[in-house]
Amino acid sequence: MFNHNNLTGLKSKPPWLLCLLINLMPSIALAEIPSPQALLSQLRISQKDITRLNLGEVVLFDVDSSGENELTAGVIVHVLAPPAQISLLIKKDGLASLDPLTISWGLIPTQANSNILNNFAIAPGNDEAKEFLNVTPGDQFNLSTQELNLIRANTSKKSDKASEIYRQILWQRWQSYRKNGLNGIAPYDRGNNNFIDPNTDLKIASQVHDLASDYFPDIFNAWRNYPNISLPLGVEESYTWSYRFVQDRPAAILTHRFIYGNSNGEFIIARQFYAGHSFNANQLTITCLPYNHGALIFYTNRNFTDQVSGFGSSLKHLIGDKLAQKQVIDLLITLQKQFK
């Protein structure tokens, strides 16, 4: 990250060198955190719903879908804690401590080695481990052709072999994303030459107009082009792995997150660039703004899954959007209770 102290002595440099050095500096986050009133007005939240927020109730807003395979949710809630305190909790564990569906999780430091995933484990001998070791192309697990071949090559009878292979897959996916960003995400092999590419979905999610995109152009630009652009000044990034129940089955998930904040509020953008099954990828944003002795949280969620496309898509979307909203609402209500 650029240190302003590095400017000391630059004035003594030749003008051409000074211009070159300035052009090589990381971009500064020209982030103008909005007021809660500005976002409420932008979303056309009624006075009646503002009263509901002040009473601690949850208010929903529409998030435009970019395609038939995307489920969306927009939720606002008032929490009796300052934005920085909420952001600190998210930095600590990504809200995993508040999520009853989480089995295990961990941070992945940017300089980590593969041992960082040692706590990830599929219980030996259960159906999930057996099905993983006997997997075929399809939607039971989200796996690339290369990953399927890695599993097929296994001849070991060790009870924890499923966990060992899955850790290898997660480590390779994290390394590939860390080096190449969205272009490093391998597509999922569904069989019969049919492939699902979460790369495409997440590129769309990073480009569509978001509630906060007008206020944080540098952050969204770095997000779209990661890792080819230096992080804007003041932005922190982190990675996590988690193992949590999705549709009553445990799923491995890899998440990348940017966090930016100052005295006016906090902004978080995150993407789940790998999910073990049921959905293909996810992007969310959280904007926390000071409000009435606490904070208003504006939460947008974009979930990509091929389970809602094709025949009956409209009905699947209606059901899927409601489920997506419920999961976000449940998590935010738990967060709200944490600070009462």
C-alpha cells in the first residue's frame, strides 16, 4: 500500500521522473461514503418503511437480476452498533460466528501455504465423503474436468482421503484465483460437454450497477480487474474458507473480500468464487452507515445457480428469491440481536 511519506524528497527529482513515479502509484480510493438518507432516497424507501426501520424491523428492496440464473435479495436493517464495530466483526470471521449453518471456517492469509486448510474435513465414512470419491460429471459437486480426473486417479482406501483431495482442490482454486482473478476460476463440468462458468457470472456481477457503485468507483474498478490493479488506498482484502450447510448438505466455499471504511461508514464487497454444490458463485455488498445511535445496514446479494434456469424459470425464481431473502434476513436479524 502506498505510504504518503514516500512523497518526501520527490520535489527534488526531475519533472519527467516525478510524473512517472506519480503514474506508478496505486490509485487513491476517492470514496465518498453516502449518507443513509441518500441511499434511502435512492431506493425510494417510503416514510412508512423508515418508521419500520426505526422500530427494528427489516425492510426489503429490489435488486435487478442480470439473467435467468441469478437470484437476488436486498435488505435494510437498523443495528444498535456503530459501523466500525460491525465491520470489525465481519473482519474477524465474516459473520461465521453468527451463522448456525457454518460447520467450520478459517482465514487464508495472502502468504499462506497449503497447511492453512488442515482444519477443513469431510467426516470420514459419511455419505458425502463416499459420494465425493465416486463422483461423476454433473451437478452433485461443482468440479472441473481436471478435478474430476484427480479424484478418479485416487486408489487409496484411507478414510480421510476425501478430505485430503478436497483440500488439494481448494488450495489449487485459491492459488489460481489469487494469481489470475476471475480468469483463474475453472468451469464446472456438468457432463456431455456441458460446462458452467462462474467466471462469467461474477464478471457480470462486478459490472452491473450496484447500490454503492457510484460512490466507490475506484473500489469497483479494482474489484473487476483484480489482481491487475493495485488496491485503492484504505482498502483491506481478506480470504476465507468455510464449510457450511447449503440445501441440507455441507458445502466447501472460498470467499474473497474488500473492506473500506472511515468515520462516515463502512463498505464491504465480497464474492464466493467457489462453492462446492447447489450454487455456482455469489457476490454481496454491505454498506454500514451511522444512523440513530447505531447503523443502517444495506445488504445486496447476487446468487448464481443453474437450478433456476430453463423450464419453469419464473416460478423457480420466485421461490429462489424468497429463499435468498430469508437467508439474508435471518443472518441480519441475528446480527441485530448481537448488539441489543
